[in-house]
Amino acid sequence: MSFEELWRDLQPVGRSASSGGYFRQPFGAAERECHAWFLEECARRDLPVSHDGNGNAVAWWEPDAAIVQNETHQYAAKGDVKRSGLSRGGVLTGSHLDSVLDGGAYDGPLGVASALAAIDVLRSRGFSPVRPIGIGVFVEEEGSRFGLACLGSRLAVGAITPGAAAGLRDRDGVPLLDAMAAAGLSPSLGRSPLLDRVGVFVELHVEQGRDLVDRDVAVGVASGIWPHGRYRFDFTGEANHAGSTRMEDRRDPMLTYAMTALAANKQARLASSRATFGRLEVAPNGTNAVPSRVTAWLDARASSELALAELVATIEKQGVERASRDRTSLEVAAESVSGPVAFDAALAARIATPHGWPIIPTQAGHDAGILSLAGIPTAMLFVRNPTGISHSPEEFAPMADCLAGVEALADTLALLAAA
Amino acid sequence: MSFEELWRDLQPVGRSASSGGYFRQPFGAAERECHAWFLEECARRDLPVSHDGNGNAVAWWEPDAAIVQNETHQYAAKGDVKRSGLSRGGVLTGSHLDSVLDGGAYDGPLGVASALAAIDVLRSRGFSPVRPIGIGVFVEEEGSRFGLACLGSRLAVGAITPGAAAGLRDRDGVPLLDAMAAAGLSPSLGRSPLLDRVGVFVELHVEQGRDLVDRDVAVGVASGIWPHGRYRFDFTGEANHAGSTRMEDRRDPMLTYAMTALAANKQARLASSRATFGRLEVAPNGTNAVPSRVTAWLDARASSELALAELVATIEKQGVERASRDRTSLEVAAESVSGPVAFDAALAARIATPHGWPIIPTQAGHDAGILSLAGIPTAMLFVRNPTGISHSPEEFAPMADCLAGVEALADTLALLAAA
């Protein structure tokens, strides 16, 4: 089965007829259908799949026993236990299948479909891995349902406690464990045995920017991820009648929010950072009522932790100043903050150099960042995105570039699993 | 049964335990329970209730047949058919029982409970009406479910066609007729026979401002209602990744909205008018996505139609200017616009003068405005609101002022129904 066919099968799942975007929220019907597609494709390739209690899965392509024995024997004979095939651990690739609300087709699924296709390529080349090659699927990478990005990989490496994760609820108040149970899973949150045999992780992903377009190449390798965070801004005022309340008598939190949203944009421009208010809840959200409360979530990213902290502090300060003029109040709470990720530089060079692929930074969080911070040598491959648009129905990568990505991933897996 | 008891019975219905505010949306469980309370109180007073096919109801206190006959005979003998009791029509009072989302206890229900209590007062005084006295309950006065304020009274007077009303849907997409049927009603939209015998309408309402506080009186009479409208502002941009999209590459409609909300506030202040963005919908409303669309509803009010049109045009102009800078677009559609209402000046003077009640304007829309525009002589009584707060859980009127309102309404009904 070609990559084109693999990809075509997945396209209709969770797609909105009106926007053309995807709604593949974790443990919902569409995301579960994507997961079933993954299981089917693994079965078609005789790749046994293991699940952990967090909802993550890995399909393993095991080396022939004879090869492993030979390798192990060879190094063990030299007393080099660390370099024996099993102790060095497997080569994990893969990505995620969930999407943001009304998201694109590529962010996540491209890494999973490419991994399946890369194994087809390696087999057609007659390649026999010395190390096992795994295709991982991590749940809730986007945080679109439970508000915490990379939830599955965080749980898997122990970067969030099971208790803290169990306290997460979706927008309808459904707790994580209930959502998993409703999807037919038997949750058991915590560090994942699936990662025990992982020696290196390589995630292929559509680029979410135009760096590769500017460089005129189809494939690149990631250097690292900017630090970033999500911050909840609670603006509180006083509900009142929109008609009869004089403007000067109001305590309208919408005004405080509006000024803060403009300030966030301005500060991010000035600092060459990123600041976005993309999610909002208004209470009571009635046309003829001055709102009592506006809750807005700030997504902020910068090239260093210091720059990130300064950006958020400046936005908060300007919001608080406006709140005192509006006689409203503002409280800011960090919901999740991720430090910078520097991927394994030697690994990136080893992957990129033979092909001349550029090594570029990214501002987007990924499961690869979580695994890297947990001490697993990690690399990322990016596939060119002509518009740079992502998290949108317009997200796109040309088929030729996707196929270049599959070849690049196959080459990389071959390099890493060969010895 | 005292007014205090009547009022106490209604207090728990549809009240949010967390905010203390009310959620009595039309044809929902809480509003239907309020309606059942009304029917029970009418039955307790032997007031037969008639419904129309719009969901409106009127309970009539009929004059003794002997009185009517005598009156009719008296004037008919003089050839003055217009002044005969029946042809002059009944005296309607009442208000509505629905609330805005998370609204207060008084806006609407105070007028219905006061009407029931005023009939108790008149009966205890031994008063016998010459004209019938009706207590009306109009549905969806707030427009909190179907987006069009005074829906019940508009249908009743023919100010909206049955076809246009049937096209209305709530936020979940439920059509009006389905919502009515789900509440056990048999809808038949259109001009209401309930109003055929109405000669004059008097609505008692909590004040939604602080005019009576400033004047240090408990009761006032309305002079008229400012023109006002609801306008839908659609800001359209392009969804994108909140991390990896450079600020200068974005087409973020949230920024255009934010500037427009601040402009609306500023323009309303400058013009001594009112402009409020209290309701918002963001798509896709995800923390890590630049929004593709922000839809916001403007509630605008001014002392004249010209001032209102200028206010909305200026806000739209400033929004469109900002949209061109943000590379977004803005489209504005008027969802409902109500012209100014001048209540019957002679009627207001007749009611207010004997008591020295002040005659004051209001910026809030009411069913009284709809009936007045339809040619029914109409008046409103306001009860003092110490904070002026309305459409909020904090909406309040002291019991002493509510009781003063009941007495004032009883006096007014006695005046109008006596001959």
C-alpha cells in the first residue's frame, strides 16, 4: 500500500463538511476512528501494537532473532554491553493523531502515516533492522480537549503526575478518566513501560512556518523548541444592563480584555516573540448584558525563558493597569509552561549532514520535546509547508514533499536501526 | 397571600447555585416552572387564563355583569358607543417571566407578581372594575434564547411575521417551533386575539438605572424608550498556529475585534449613548490557534434614531479601518433595530400627576414599547433600584419599594378600570 493510499484512507475522518477542518479531539469518535485506522495498518504490516494505561500506543517491528543474537554476541564478546543491540534500545518514530479544533490534516497524522510508509520502504529495500523500530502514537498532543498539550507523552515520561492528570476536565466538565472509560479504555495513568526499550526518538512533522520554503528544500531537521506557555487571564467586572447602565457607571471586563489582547500583540511584535489570545469564554455572554467575566487564554512563546517571562509579565502589567481604569480586576495563572528544548545536537548532525538538510528551530511544542527533556536522545524531521499555515483547515504539504519526507524518515530509521 | 409570599415562592426557580443569578430561558424547564407558578396564582384568585399560539398568556379579572351592563347602557343611551365599558377595552398589566442568562430576579417577574398582588389590594379595598383587568405574560422578552427581544409581544401585535419568527433558532440550532413543541405547547404564531380587548397597557418594571435614586422617590412613570438595536459583527481572518506563525504573517480577527470593542466604548462615551459588546463567539476557540473568525454582537442605544445610526456607522468604520491593517475583514448586519418609543403623554400625566411621581426616560426595551408602537395607549411604572444594576445576579429592589410599586399599580389600575 502506497503512502498516497494510506493518506487517502485517513482524510475523511473527523473532517468538518462546512470548514474542511478536522475535529479529532482525544477519546472522541473521530480520534478513535483514527486510532482504529492505525491498528488496522499495523496489523496489515504484522506489527504487534502495545498500549499503555495513558492511551498511548507503540507498534514494534522486531529485528530477526538471528540478527539480534549475532549483534549482541559480537559486542558482548568485546565486553561492550552498552553497544549490544538490545541494551542500546529501539528506534521510536511516530507522532499523534489528535487535532486542534478545526485543525489541519497534517499536524500529527503525517508523522504516523510517514512512519508506516517508511517501514514499507525499508522492507522493499530489503533492510533488516538490528534494533527494533517502533511507531508511537501519543494521545492529546494538542491539549485541545483537556487543556494540557502533550498530555500522553508527559504522562509516559512522568512529567505530570497521574493525580494531576486525573484532575483534568474537558470544557464540558468530563474528567480525563471518564473520557477514557467512555471510549472503552481501561485507564491506568503514569510512567509508560512502552518507553522502556526506546533508545532514540525521531518525530516527522509538517513544518509550521516557512523556513524550508525560504531555503527551498523539502526536508529539514529541528535544532530545538522555544520555551512556551499557556496562561489563563481572568478579567472580572460586574454584569449590568447594556441599555440602561451609563458608560461611566460600568465595570466592563470586556474592555480590559480588549486592551490586553492588543497589548499582547504589540509586545510580541516588539520582542520578536509570539503572543496569541485564541480562546475566550464570556459570562453571561448575552447581547444585552455587560459581561461579569471574560476568561481568555494567552499562548506565549519566546526564544528564551527570560524573554518569555518578561513578555508575559509585561502583558499582565498592562492588563492590570487597564483593569484599575475600568474598575475591573485581572488575575493571571500559568496553566502550563514548557522550558526550552535543545534536541541532541550530535544526533541532528548525524541525520542531517549526509543529506545536507538544514537544521532549524521551531516555536511549536511537540511530544519530541517532552521525550527530549526526559533524557531520550531525540530528533525531528520537518516537511516543507508552502504557506506555513498550521492549526487551520488550510494546513497543507504537497504530496511530493510528503513522499520526500517518507524517504527521509526511511533513511533516518535505517541509519539509526542498523547498528 | 401577601406579595412577600408570592415573591418568595418564585425566588428559587431557575436560580444558579454558583452565581445566584437566574437562567429562565423561554420554553426551558425553569421558565415553564415560572409559568406554572403564574397559572397556579391565577387559579387561586379565580382569574381564568387565556393563551395564544405564541406562548403569551393573559389572566382576566372580569367586571360584574351588572356593572358592565349599567355602564354600557348609560353611554349607549347617550349614543356614545366609544365610551361604553366593553368598547373602550380592558386594562392590561403584567410583564414577562423569562430572564437574560444569569440575570436578576426582578426584571419581568416583578411586574407579574405586582399585578397579582395589586388585584389582591383592589379586592381588599372592595374595588369593582368597570373594565376588565388583565395580567399578561409575554414570552422571550429578553431575546436570550432566540436573539430577538420582545418576541412574544412582537408576534402578538404583528410586528414580526410568523414566517420570520419560525426561522429563528437558538444557539443549539433548535427552531422556535420545535422549542415550543418540546415544552408541550401547540404553536400557532401570529397576531394574538388576547390583545383584541385591550384598551390600555401598564407595565410595572424595576428601574434599570438610578434616576429614581437620584430623585429619592420609590416610583416613577416612563416617558419613552430610546431607539436601540442589535448588530452582528463578523470579523474574519485566517486560522494559524499560535506558536510558529510570525506576528507579521498573521491575519488575526481577534485584534480587529479588540480594537472595535474599545472604539465602541469610546464613541458611546463621546456621544452620551450606549454601546456594548457582551456576546462573543470565537472559532475555533483553541488556545494554540490564531482564530479564523470572531463574531461579536453590538448592543447600541441612543437618544434619537439619527444618533443611533451615526454611532453604529462610526464603530463599523473604525472596525473596517483596523481590519484593513490586520488583513482581516469585517461585515456588519443589523439583527434587530427598534425605533424610539414615546409613551402616551396624556396617560403618563394622568397616572403620575395625582401622586407627584416623576416622568423619566429609559434606555431599556420592553414589551410596553412594542404595544405602544402598535397603537395601544401604554404606560410604564418603575420601581426604584438602589444600585441601578440589572441583567445581573446583583439586580435588586428593596421590599418596601416593591410594596410601594404594588400600591402604585393598584392605584393606577383602579384609575383606569373605574370607568
